Amino acid sequence: MIYSVYYSNGGGNLDVLNDLSKVTGGRVFTVSPPRRSSRSTRTSPPTCASNTRLATHRPTAPNRYHKIDLRTADNTLIVQAREGYFTPK
């Protein structure tokens, strides 16, 4: 999984980061530049808290694309996974 950090100062290509992260099951975090003020402020990088579970499956059809569709019984949880994968020959 690729987790990208996009520092939104007006440059770069957010679409490329979104595509790269999405196909690997990762995510893009956007960080804005700090605003100038009379007080000293710092911006913190995004943080993630997770309760990770592992699901495994061994496909029987080689050389084929397999779509992944993971869901939870608890609709308040967010499932993060890639959309699918190819099996080798």
C-alpha cells in the first residue's frame, strides 16, 4: 500500500498521487502550509489509528484479475483495501 502526503502549496500533481495510492489500497493525505500569525503554530502530520485485521484467500484461476470487495458489519468503520489484483500464471 502506498500512502502519499500532498503538501498543498499549489504545485505537484494530486491526481497522480490519488491514482497511485488508490490502486495499491493506500490513501492520500493533504497537508496545507502553515498560516502566518503572531503566535507560533505548527501543523501536525495526519495520524491514523487502526484496528487491523487480515483476510486471506488463495485464488484458483491464474492469469486473471480478481476484484476485492471487503465490508464490515459495523457501518461506522472504514475498510481500506486495494480494488483488486492479478494472479500470476
